[in-house]
Amino acid sequence: MKLRNNASAEHPAFGRSVLSAVVVGGFSFLMAFAQPAAAQEAKHLNLQEAVQMGVQNSKVLRLSQTKIDQAISRYNQVKDEAKPKASASYTYNHAEIPSNILQMSKHAEPFFLPKRADAFLGTVSVQEVIFAGNKLKYAKESTDLMAQVARLDAEKDKDEIAYHVTNAYFNLYKLQQSQKVVAQNLQAIDKQIKQAKRFFEQGIVTKNDVLRFQLQRSNVELTGSDLEINRKIVVYNLNVLLGLPENNDLVVENAAAPDGRNVSLAAYVDSALANREELQAIDLNSRAADNNIKSIKADALPALVASADAYHINPSGSIIPPARGSLAIGTVGLTAAWNFDRLWTNKNKIAEAKIQRSQLDISRELTTDQLKTEVNQNYQRYLLALDKINILQTSIAQAEENDRSEASRYTNKVASATDRIEAQTRLYQALINLELAKADAGLAYFTLLKSTGNILN
């Protein structure tokens, strides 16, 4: 650090020139994206097309759809539980009877049983639950609510994809605009180099003046190289997001956003409370929690089940019985059952379910506060971005006037080459800052829309 200060002290003009070039190069290096090379044919995109392509080709959304399908399948499974239960069976039994004489008392005649026996038993049973405390009803409602939650999660994923595409789009736009300014800067430097060489040939300036302008151009060229590398990285990533070939080149069009200042902060907050998927998901989960409480209470109610059974008994030992060698029996029944121990064993289950319901209420309040804070923060940042544009427009007017003045003074040999370079550097840095600020304001607007749940509307 000490050596650097000494060098500047010994050669003040040269030190300021290097510092100006470093400022331009370092500032431009922070910009992560660049304009595509003119020689390469590129695909032109506007923001709406980019977002549409990103949503259509997103693998994340394909995964979200499978979760929706899974939730619908679970709902259909619960509906199937309400259908009658039916079963059928056919059984063969073989018995060996070593002790085949049975006498109930000393005076009774003995019964002589066969040494062995075979029998076939066929049954068909159908059962229908008439009433079970509406547990199946609550189960169907809960699984339907979970399917709706899955759809909300997919909508949230869609918003996230749209925002990622929008963010990448604006970053690429920032670099394209910045590179245009850099190209203008190079043209202006080339003019200065020609002028400095002409002055040198006339003996008006020294060789150092020419070298300072050439050094400035070299640093700006290095900045352009850095921008091009980063542009290729961002274009590659954007191609992946959009589902395009990775080697495809992209050029984004004007990314100006509508003016959102005519909408009040309160309106943005109300939109967020009405549209954000987080709050809607909490509401659906709260309804599912209510159903869970009702289902636990219903578990303590009596149940009524109707049944119909048919039996075919064949003791002949042959699969096809002889005439009148088998019995066919049919029965119908109505069963009322009550597990009344649930009246006291389910109390703690109900208490836990109510706690879970209370947690959802508190979660909704917390989420509401967080959404309000998020919307307000994004709204203030959007206003700040717009104010920054106005400030930079004023600074550009000042920088242009200063640049004209220094150009005139240098031509008249009142100012040094270093003063001329510094004025030009400030002007083009201000121009770059303005283009970045415009893109940042556009992105801030869409960030605000995202926080209200309306980025795709």
C-alpha cells in the first residue's frame, strides 16, 4: 500500500489514469452478464415469452404435477373405502378320526363315526357400512383438502420459476445495455487516441498522453472480455431454465416494467393477503384439522353395518356332491356396535388435535405479518429504485457537461490527458449506472408483484 502511494506521488497524472481505468474495469466486472456477440446469430426473447417457456419446460413443475396426481389418487382411495366390502372363499377340509366311537353315558347308544371325513365349504360375504359416525365423510373431505394444498404448492412453484426466469432476464438485459455503453466508450477513446497522436505529431503533447489513452482502452477491453465470459455463463443458465439447447445464444429485448407507483401500499398488501398460496394453504390445513377433530369424536359413536352371507356346505368328500348331498344357506344381518371405551380413551387425542388446530391459527397470524413486511420492503425498494433513476439522470447531465468542458480544455491544452480521461470515465460510468438502475427498477417491480402473488397475472 505504501509503494502504491509513492508511485502516485511521483507520477500523479499516470496514477490517476490507472485509477480511472481500474474503476471502470472493476465496476463493470461486477456486472455478471454481457451482450451476445454480433457475429453469432441469436434468439431474441421478450420477457413474456421467456416466462412462458420457463413455466412450460420446468422439471420442477413436472414434479409438482406428480404430487398433485398422488394427492388425487389418495382421495380416490378414500372414496373407495365407502364402497361395499365383498369376499368369497372355498375351503377343503380333511379330518382323521382315530377315536370314532362316542358314547354320552353308560346307558346311551354309542355313536359310530367314520375313520376319516372330507368336506368342502364355500362362502360369499357382502358388507355395507350404513353409519360409522361420518368418519368416511370427514376422511374424504380431508384428502380433498390435501389435493387442493398440492395444487397450491404447484402454483407457488410456478411463481418461483417465473421469478427465476425474470431475474435472469433482467440480469442479461443489464449486461447488454452495459456493453452498449462500453462499446460507445471504446469509440470515444479511439477518437481521443487519434487526436492525441495528431497532437503528438504536432509536438503539442508528449508520448505519455498517447500512452494514457491507450492504457485506458486496454482496460476497457479487458472489462469487455470479462463481461463476455459472464454473459456466456448466464445465457447457458437461462437456456437451461427455458428448456432450450445449452449452446443457444440469446438476446433479450427491452425489459421496462409498468409504473407501479399509482397503486398504494395498502392495495399491494391486500392483494398479497388475498392471493398468496401460503395463506390459502394454511386455511385448507385448518379445515383439515377441523375434520380431524370431528373424525376423532365420531370414532366414539355407535356404528351400524349391514351384511349378507351365503354358504355352501359339502360334507360328501367329493368336489361335485351327489343329489341332496350338500347344503346351501343364506343369511342377512344388521350389526350395531359401539366401542364406548372411546368416550374416555379419545379425550387426549381430541386435545392434541385442538392444539394442532390452534397452531395453525397462530401460524396464519405469523405468516400474515411476514407477508405484510415482505410487501412493504419490496414496495420501498421499488420506490428507491425509481428515485435512483432520477438521481442518476441528473448526474449524467452533470457528467456530460463536465466531459464537454474537459474535452474543450484538453483541446486548448488547458487540461491534462488524465483530466480528460477521468471526465470521460465518470460519464460512461454514470451511463452504465443508469442502465443498471433502470433494469433494477424493473426487477424490483416484478419482485413486488411476486410478493403479492401476481407475478404471472
